[in-house]
Amino acid sequence: MRVLTAFTQGKGVSPNLDRLVATDAWVAVIDGVTPKSDEMAGAIAATARLVDDMVVAIENADPGLDPFDLVDTLTDITATHQGRHRPSAAGAVFSLAARRVVVVTDTWVAVDGSAQFYGHRYEEHVTGIRRALTDRELAAGRSVDDLRRDDPGRVAIGDLLVRESGLMNVDGQGDYFYAAWNGLPIPRHLLTSVEVPLDARELILATDGYPVLAPTWEETELALQRELADDPLRIGPYGGPKALAPGADSFDDRSFVLVEL
């Protein structure tokens, strides 16, 4: 494999909790879940320690290891970090030997320019609630800048976002259960396996800090900046559970890695 592009950047108002890995055998993106804590500094530091350890594990993984087994190894590592702040992460790993991407959640995968986002329904549902509440505030005459500073929709869904962690890795058939690295075993049916054909030439993995994934990083960044300019409240087609905060570069940390296979 040859790395053509590797980029990661924080949203600008707190440390970057995204990580990426690209070795001769493995490609991965890791998205440390933004903490919902009264002690943000400690929670952010705990998440940073987790994703750093996950990177080391991927870099040192046996090239012939089954990618599902690597996901399990990363679960074991996450379990050792489940102290006071209980950090978690999303992402995906690609094995060149297996020609397979295993997606945990909230990750873009593109094979030869054909892109697919693998998210989870609960966040889509919560985003819809925030969109409705924000529309109400706009109709009442509040300005976009005011709502970026004081996002009442985000406040309203705050408890729902905290409770979201209870849906991680539930071994059942509920529509809103989803996979995450949180120290608990990940039920296999919650993972997504993407086969990469032998004749595929390029692979992209990217975190959910990008609302649109284009064939190149430059086009992907341009699409992001256009979306932020057009919809800073993030209540449009590519909306999310929070607005673009004042002074932030984007709404979330973001990572993009493109490799030639």
C-alpha cells in the first residue's frame, strides 16, 4: 500500500481526539467519542490516552491477523481504560491481507471513489429533534449567530446524548443498538464488513467529521467548508447534534486517509 493522503485535525476549540494509522498492512481511523462530562479536561485526557494506545496496537498488529480479531484486541485495550471517565471510540480498520474493512460505527468507507457512510440511527433521531427545536427558535426571531453561541436544541437533547452510551454493544435486535469500543464485547452482528475487491485501486477511510466524502481530500475539505458556510447551525440535509461553535474550525474532529492498494 502507498499512502496518498493522510490528514487529521481537531475542530479548533479542544484537543483532537481523532487518530489515523497507515502501515504496510493496516489502515485505520479512530474517532474518540467526545465526552459528556462535568470534568471535561480529565475526560478529554482519558479519551486521548485511549486512542493513543489503540494506535500503538494497530501499528504493531500482526499483518495476518483477522481484522475482526483486531477489533476484539482494541476492545480489550479499551477495557483497561474504563476508569472514572469511561472513554469510548468509533472507527474502522482495514486489513490488506484480508482485503476487508471492519467498521465499528460512524465511519466513511470509499472503494475506488464509491463512498458509503456507516452511522447509527439513534444519532439521526436525536438530530431530528434538535433540528425541530432550532427551527422553532429561528421562527421566533433569534439570529443564526445567537443560536451558534447558545444552542438550545443541543441543550434539550443533552440527556439523550448522555443516555446514548447505554445503546452501545447491546446484544439484541433493537433498531438503535450500535457498535463502539467501550470495553464491552462487540456483538458481531453490530459490525459492518466491507470487502475490498482484488482489482480495487484506492481506499479511503474517514471519520464523521466530514458530512460529504469526495474522491480526494481537497474536494472533501471544500465540501465541508461549503456546508459550514451554508448551514452553520447544522439543521440542513447534513445536520447534526450541534451547531458550528463560534471560533471553531469545524463541528467535529476529522480524519481522512487515502491509500493506493
